[in-house]
Amino acid sequence: MAATQKDHKLSSQKIALIISLLVALIITCYLAVSPYLGFKQRVLALALTFSSCFLLVYFSYEALIFREINNIYGSLEKFKRKEFKRMSSKFLFRPDPLQRIKDEIYLLAERNQKEIEELKRLQAMRREFLADVSHELKTPIFAAQGFIHTLLDGAMDDERVRDKFLKKAARSLDGLDTLVQDLITISQLEKGVIQMKKAPFDLNELGLEVLEQLESKARTRNMTIHLLNAPEESFEVLGDRGRIKQVLINLIDNAIKYGSEDGNIWLSFQDGKKKTLVTVRDDGPGIPKEHLNRIFERFYRIDRSRTRDGSGGGSGLGLAISKHIVEAHKSTIVVASEVGKGTTLHFKLTKVKV
Ligand code: ADP
């Protein structure tokens, strides 16, 4: 861009110089043919015409045009500083205001274009998010609505049917409640409203707590959860115990939901130099390669037909929430999986200094 503008190097001085020289030369030519003036007088007339012309043209250019341009440039500079603090001041001392103004306009246009593209991307994301949310909300609402209307249309008279339908409606509404809670959590995590309350805690103790909480759910699928570390071991880490518990529950709950019936789940902790590695592994059907880096996206589910109500699926928010929580602990959650063999998810937490 700058290279194409190198040839426009006209300044007010140069313009004034050229015009004055031309005017002085023309007048001197007239005088040269005059028989009344001597050589010295002609030179003096040339010098006088040249200098007065130069001053006149130079100042009028400076005052009328270049100063105006400088004013425009000044406003541009102010706008740029306000909007794009990162831009350098390398254009500030360039002698050619036309060149400077062109450079500035190109830069601003380029930046505005980038901003427009970013806004378009965010708008598309927002649209997609809204579509996903309404779709997810629709499923449990329609289900509960269907059961309640069937009851009102007469099914209520049969006690057995009434109980069954009421339970189904309640389950759909429980799913709706969990979904709304998850939505609130993820939007707060993304907004940065939720602060991690970091304090030292023992991971092994937390592991046992989570295991006790999910054991009965695992049993419904005939699965076993193994805590690989001995109960007396201790893994003191720094983190938000409640949020890390939420991550462990999400990961183990997924292993139960998506693992194989009669299968196994292993939870283990391993001390490193400064960090402790937390691993959740299962021997389920695994995740195909093409889905691996998408499962942490909001609402991403491999099998979309599995929903919250009854078919053992979720909303696709669990891993997105877990990823946010782990990242708020300055770590990353990593997945490794092989179809037919199982899935492993792990992340690290900072050890408490002793
Ligand atoms: P969901 O609420 O649907 O469980 P998650 O965000 O927790 O959502 O998980 C996203 C998707 O990743 C799930 O729908 C599932 O298809 C897949 N997934 C997660 N964990 C496992 C696992 N241990 N084994 C197989 N698939 C899994």
C-alpha cells in the first residue's frame, strides 16, 4: 500500500517553488524583450517576482489546503487512538500529510473490516446458540405438556395410567430444571461472573465422595466404579472443591451414560512435580475421531437422538461446563479415545506447596 503512494511527494513548499519559478520566468521573459531595463534590473525583477510569488503561494497553500488536511488528519488520529490503541505512531512525523492521511484511511478501513467480520461471526454464534437453546427447551416442555393433556383428556380416571404419566411429566420437568441450571452456569462461566473459590482440599477424599454419590446410578447399568488410589493416600491440591466435584460428577456420569453395560470406570490421581493428574477412564464404546475435538462445544452430542428424558442422554452442556471450570483452574481438559476400547479424560490441578 505504502509503495504505491511513494510517487506523491508534493509538499506545499515544492508546489510554491514550482509555481513561483514559472511565474518569475514568464515575467522575466516579458522584461527581457523590454528595451528600458538593464541586465541587473532584470535579475532583480526575477528575484523579487520569484520570492513574492513563492511566499504568496506557499502561505496560501499552507493555510488553505495543507492545514485543513492536517486538521482532518488530527481528527483521524484522535479517532484512531480512541478506537485502536494498539496502532503505532510511526505516521505522526511523516512530512507528507496526503500520504499520511491515505495510510490512516487504509488502516482504519482494514481494522473496521476486521471488526465487522468479528461482529458477524458473533452474531452467527448468538443465532446458533438461540436455536440450540430453544430446541433443547422444546423437548422436555412438549413431553410434559403431552402427558398433562392426556391426563386431562381422561387418562386421569385410570389410577395406574395417572401415576405413570405424572411420573413421566415430573421427569421431563426435572430434566428441564437441570437444563436451565446448566444454561445459567455456562452463561455465568462465559461471562466470567463465577469466581473460583480456591482453597486446599484432598482430591482422594473428594473422589470417594463422588464415587459414593454415583455408585447406585452405575449399578443400574451393572457398571463398577474403581478408585485406583488407596483410601489413606492424600492428594492435596488448590482449587474450588465444589466446582471440581461438578467436573468429576460430569465425567463419571458420562462414563456411566455412554459406557458399556457391565463395564468399568476408573478414577485415579497421580502426583507430579507441581501438579496432580486427575484421570477418568472407561471401557465403553469410545468416541469416533471426527467427534473428539467437538465434544467440548456447547450442545454438541454425538447421538442427537439421546435426550434428557428417559433415553439416557444429556443436553451436551456437561463437557462445555467442565472445560470452563478446568480452564478457570489454569489447566486444560484432554480427551483420548479409541472406538471399541474406551475413553480417557484427564486434567491437572496445582498441588499445595508443603
Ligand atoms: P451430555 O450432556 O450430552 O452428556 P456432554 O457435554 O457431557 O453432554 O458430552 C458431549 C457428548 O460427548 C455426549 O453427548 C457423548 O456423545 C460424548 N461423550 C462424553 N463422554 C463420553 C464417554 N465417556 N464415552 C463416550 N462418549 C462420550
